[in-house]
Amino acid sequence: MDLNPSSSSSYGYDPASVAGKAPPVDAQTDVLIVGAGPAGVACALAIATSGQDVSVTLVDENPVPLDTMGEDVPLHFGNRMGAAVANGNAMLEAMLEANPLLVDALEAGVDVRLGTAVWGLFPQRATTAWMDAHVAGLADRERVSLMRFRQVVVAAGRRDMGLAFDGWQLPGVMGVGAAWRLAVMYGALDAARAVLVGSDTEALQAALELSARGVRIVAVIERRDTVTGDAALLAQLVQQGAQVMTGQVVRHAHGDLHGVKSVTLAPASAAESAEPVATFDCDTVLLGIAALPAIELLEAAGCTTAFVESRGGHIARVDAAQRTSLPFMLAVGDCAGVWSAKSLDADIARREAGIAAATVLAALNDGASTDAAGQHRLASKRDFEPSSAAECGSGSGSTPAAACQLAHDRVEWVRASVLHASGEPFVCQCEEVTAAEILGVRPPRYLGWTPQPPRHTRDVAALVADGAPNPDTIKRLTRACMGPCQGRRCREQVAALLSIGAALPLAAIPLATFRTPVRPLALNRLAQTGESAALAEHWDSWFGMASQWVPFWRAQPVYTAASRETGVPVASE
């Protein structure tokens, strides 16, 4: 019973609640597709040409702004961007030339938005009931905005795993996928001679395309005793002059502020103490350790994830209809899983897109089947799904048996390259955190912390008593993965180090969470997003700052920030 007639409860609501105060939304679409690669464009075309009255918006962050690329987002570009990337119009023309199906999508009525990043997906559900729909956050070169959608298909592609060694901070050390994007999509890769570190099918395929565009691949470096990728692709690189170095890792990249000049190799079994076995002159080091599904948007939105070796590591789980655990959110293409056959045949990604298109159209028509061809593709999906036989080499085909040891292989790359490094390279370049500091769970060095004889051991091995060590905990204690690259260069290395330190399989290490925004946003641009006037009236209630607090005996019946008393002491004073 309310005994105070002047309290806000007399009005039947909490004026500081967010109920009814959703931010204004700038645009809306029936179907939002994120990513304009083969899968994204195919999905957009299938829906737009279905004959259904459905609005489709296709968003792709490419061409990425130069300042964002300088932070190695969304890929590890390694400061090897040519001058052409500063010309936005030239990059748009290069994209359309590299992907002519974008023109078909435009002609089919798809709202195509290039140079626009999706920095967050915000589902309407029980915990966000105050929202009136599912909403996506968009950002282009000029503004940040919100878009309402009914169904979303994420085709965000893949990214490269980082690998630390002495000198890996030099310009020219980059992901092989980032090099492919600069060369093939933008025509703006500043590289002439490169060594490839890693030899899976995805890395060999990208290296061949770079070679076709004038980049000489002088060596392929593999930690294992044999190359792991497609033999036919390797043969083509060897025919073009690439030297294959197995059982080796990069001991040191040499160069100056302008970039890499050469690399020296050492045996993977004893990289720390062994004498260099070879030196290669080069201006670029291509990291092809692993191609990782880009699941940032999906995980941050709340989709269920799992570590699945046959699909390239952590993925958002999808059902036979390409739906994630959030049924209005689908995943296709490399972000739904990376495996060798899929990398060699883009039609597999397109077939996933066809299934997703049929699923979306059925959902928009209250579950009614709308696409017989799509249903046929759904029924035959098992024909192109990765299987243990295909991935682990027990069936016919060129995939070696060792391919099923993906998690173990990544850990061993980190052990041989990072832990056996002759120096102490920063695993996290942004925050300058070494492997020893991660394994020892040491505070950030800028705190001026001096180690003291501990009463209790404080390292990764000690954390195992409470379960598998969580990368999020390590991030908060050491700042590893907390820099502007948002962990893209180091998060997998940190997970591998925790696997080593805790003596646990890599799959047992929890996935480090992604947070919105999943792309860097300047605060002055984020501030452009609107808010309801009612929400602005109670802005101070979100922060709990003592200097803004008004005692209940002085509060107005319906208190707002605008009506706050000024010129009188408050509780903190």
C-alpha cells in the first residue's frame, strides 16, 4: 500500500523506466542481409526475385574506411594498404568490378548499401521487451543509424588467426585473407615478395590468387612435417617458384619502421634455441594459420555457439534451415563454417544461401512453403555438409587425416612460435601483453606493478581449480584483447595459451565474448543516434552518480533531470 500520495508510484509507472522509450528508428526492411560475398548476394537475389512482396536490404562494410583498416579491423591488414584505399569512389568501383552480381541485385530491387558496417544486432525478446522490433545498428562514413528488420541473414565471412613471433609488429605482417581482400576486392595491396605461414587449403588458395596479381610467393612455411592443404594448389605455387619449408616456424621478422625486409626460420621443435635454418628476403608475411568464421555479430546478439572442428572452430550453431538459436537470425557462407571443400567451391555457400532464402520467405509467410527449389536444396543439404570422413581423411579425396586435429594444430602453432620465441613478442600488440604475462595473469605493466612473493599462486594453472580459465577473466586482469583491434589479432592466441597453461583441450576453453559495437565507432558519431525526449529526461538515473542524486524528500512527484534543483547541496556534498 502506498502511503505517500506524492510518490511516482501513484501515477502507476516508474518514470525512470525505459518502457515506451525506444530510440527512433531511421529505416526498416523485411529482410536484412549482412555481407555481400557469394552467399550474401545469392541470398538477396533469391529473395528479391521470388515474386513475393518482400523488401530486402543488403549491407556490406566494404570498402572499409582507411582509419578503420589502420586499426586492423575487420581484418589484420598489417599496414599494407596501397594509396588507392583513401579514394572511396575508386574503391566502390573496384568492388563492383570484382563482384558484378551486385549490379544484378540493384536491378532486382535490393537496397544495396556498400561502405556500411553493421555494428550490432539487437533482438526483441523477453529481456528487451521495451523494444518494438528487432533492430540493427548501421554506420557508414557519415552517420550512425538504426534499422528495423523482421529477418536477418548474416553472411559475414571469415577472418585470419594471428600468430606472434619476434618482429610480427612490423608493417607487412598481415593476414592472408586481408591481403586477398586488398588485392582482389580493392586492387590496392602494397606487396611484391611474400612468405606464407601456414599451408591449409584456404591459405594456399588465397596465395595463388595473390600470385596471379603480381605478388611473388617465395616460401610456404609449415610447422608440421607435411603440408596440410590441397596438394594441387601447393603444386601450382611450387611450379611458380615457392619453396616449401616444413617442420619450420618464423623465428624473427627483420625490418624497420617502413616494414619487413626478411624473415629467418627455425625448427618448430626448438625454435627458441636452434640456429636459423633459412632466411628469405620479403616485404610481406602472410599469416595463414587458420581461417576463422566471423561470428562477432551472431555471438554478441545471443546466438548459441560451439567449437566444431569440421567447421573451422567456434561457430553459431545452425539447423538444417540455416537458422541459429534465434529463429529470425540465420547464418550462411563462411561465418556458418569454413572447410576445405567449401573454400574450393563457392557454390556450397550459394546453396546455403538458397536454403536460407527459402527459410526466410516461409517465415515471412507465417511458415508456409514458398520455394520448391529451396525445399529441395534443404532436403539435399547433407550432400555438401562437412562430414568426419571427408574432413579427417578416412574417405576418398585429398584432405589429409591430420585435418581433423584442427584445435591441436592451432595450439601447437602457438607453442612453437610464441612460447619458443627467442624474445618476448607481444601477443596483444594493442596493450603490449606478452605470453608470460598472460600465463602468469599479471596486471598491466603501466600500473608499475612489482612482483611480490605471493602467498597463493596466481597463474593460469591455479585458475583451473575453478574450472576452465575464461579469456574474459584474463582480459580484465591483464588487458589482453582489450585494444582497438578488438582482439582480432590475439584472441585465438590467448585461448591457445590458456589451453597450454591449463593443460586442457582448446575446445574446453570458453569463447571470449564479443560486445557491441563489434566495429570501432567514434563517440561523436555514436552520439548522432537519436533518443526519445522521455528518455533524455531521466538520463542521470542510468549512472548512479552521487553528485546527481536528489534525496527522495526533495524529489518532485514525477522527477526528471530537467526539473532537478540546482544551487543547493546534494548528498555527496
